[in-house]
Amino acid sequence: MAEEKVRVSGDMSRPADAPILPTTNPDVEKKAAPAPEAGLPAAAYVVFWISLSGGVILFNKWILSTLKFKYPILLTAWHLTFSTIMTQVLARTTTLLDGRKKIKMTGRVYLRAIVPIGVAFSLSLMCGNMTYLYLSVSFIQMLKATMPVAVLITSWALRVEEVNFMKLFNVSFIVLGVVIASFGEIDFVLAGFLYQLAGLIFEAVRINLVETLLNGAEYKMDPLVSLYYFAPVCAVMNTIVALFMEVPQVTMEEFNAIGIPIFIANAACAFMLNVAVVFLIGKTSGLVLTLCGVLKDILLVIASVLIWGTMITHLQMFGYSIALLGMLWFKFGKEKIKEYLSQANRAWAEFGSTRPAMRKVLIFGLVVVTIFVLFGGLAPSYDPKDYINAAKNAVGSV
């Protein structure tokens, strides 16, 4: 009879001196641990972008209106020439413009896409800067809230999108708000209003041309790479227009009244804004970018009141509030807004559970501010210019 085989269990006892194999690799675990992210926090980029974006607008207004340098086309040509030089320098000395190497740019694409888009961009910049000669910064920012409306209607005119009356209904609140704000504007100048309207239309045309002519993945550009390609075209066009319209009228006294350092600082701010946008996009989301834009516009309205003594009426504040809410509704939609509100509600409840005293202080402050606003306690019943002039006279008499 054959010898029976005995099955040995794998759970048999192990000798006491046998080596114990490790179940994990400590070296792999160390490598898998995420390294702390280097660099500045996202909030720093947000503050940097808001400061530059608002600063460029206030800087331009100061040069064109306060310092009486009434040559916006020439100033725009200088900005674009400076940007052309700086993008060429950065392309050769840094990696910020390495994205251009992924773009299949040929002479045919440049002539058929870059040049027409550059022309529209140039016209929008010229008209936008011309507006500073006529309108206050606060009113200009209110008019800029209609940008989504201009983009939508232009997309229908260029047949980029099909006509959608539901979208038209959504943007109608923006139009309503801006119309109300326009009726409330004290220093309304038709020429400035038309220049701003033209600037919005040209900018809307530019946006739709980018979507139509550069819609492939191989033409995806960040703002700095876009400036690399478009700045030369815009600089040439603005310079040609300025040579005929403004250069013959410029005097050396007007140029020297501004000074070379101020011109360089102004162009550098405009260029750094494009650099800031690149970093902001990389560090934040589209939601943060949109909300930062709204916050920037509100801060510019406040800055216009503080610096130039611009009077803001109750009707303007009401209309601008409607326009801003309409813009957020159009950009995000009902479902997205519900989602963000739900997230904000959870964050507020969490904040109340961790810091209840601070939450009560914030609620109390909000109630006080709301009461003052509703009853006109914070609305100026005076002309801020009187107080600014009085302060200047007091300082001058010391």
C-alpha cells in the first residue's frame, strides 16, 4: 500500500530565532509623504492681482485726467510697446513664456488670426482709455458690468452661438441695473458713454474672434503668451493712429510735466498685471477669479469717491447692485449658486461653533451697517469735493 502523503499546514510554528520579514517598506512610505507646497499662499496672489488691476485703472485716470495728459492713444501705444519689449526679454531669459513653444504658430495663422484679433484688441484699448477723459472711474466700472451682455450679443451677430432667449433673459438684469445706474449718474457725458460702449463692443468682438479663430487645443494661450503675440500688432496700430491724431498736438511741456519715471512706472504696472493674471489662474479657481473681479470693481468705485470726490447717488448704488447680482447669476447659474451658498452656509455654521463670540460681533456689525444704509446714515448728503478742498486748504495753510 502506497505511503500516505501528509498535508502540512501553513500555520505551523516558526522557530524563535527565524528572521521576521517586514510588511511595509519604510523608504517607500517616506517618499509617498506629500511635500509641503512652496511659495506664497493663494491669498497673496489675489491681493497682488487686485492691487495691480485696480492700480492700473487709477494710474491711467490720474495721468489722463488729473495731470491733463489728454493723449490716451499715445499712452496705450507706449504701454503696448513696453509690453512687446518685456515679453521678448522674458521669452529669452525666463520660463514664463515657454507655453508659446506648444503653439503651432505659422505666418498664415498669424495673418489670419493674430492680426484681426490684435486690431480688435487695439481698438478696445483705445476706446477704453478715451473714456477716462470724460467719465468718472466709478461710472466706468458700472458700465463695464455689461461685458457679458456685449459678448453674448456679439456671439449671435458673428454666429459663434445660436440665439438663446433664456440667456438673453438672464443678462437682462445686468442691462436693467446699468440703465438705472446711468440715470443716477450726475456727471453723465454722452461722448464718454459712447467711447465706453464702443470699447465693450470691440472687446466682445475680440473674445469671440479668439473663440472662432484660435479654438483648437494647439492654440491655447495664457494671458502672458497672448500678450507676446498680440502686443506687437497692437503697438504698431496704436502708434500709427497716434502719429496722425495725437503726436502733432503733444508739446514737450506736457511730456515733461509727467516725466519719464512716471511713464515707465505706468507701463510697468500695466505689464505686471498680465504676469499677475498668469500666477492667479495657476493658484486659484474660476470662481475666485470672478469674485475677485467683482471685489476689484467695488473697491474702484470706493477709491473714485475717496480720491476724486466722485458723488455716488442712491439710484446708482441700487442699479449697480442689480447689475453685479445679474452678472454673478449669468456667469454661474442657479445650480452653481445654490451649491456655493450651501458651502458658505456650512462654513458659517462651522465658524460659529469654533468662534461663537466673533460670529456674534460680525452679526452685530452687519446689522448696524444695514440700519445706517437703509436710513441713509452713511449716504453722503454733501459734496465730497468740498471736504477734499477744505483739507487741501488746511494743509496748505500750515
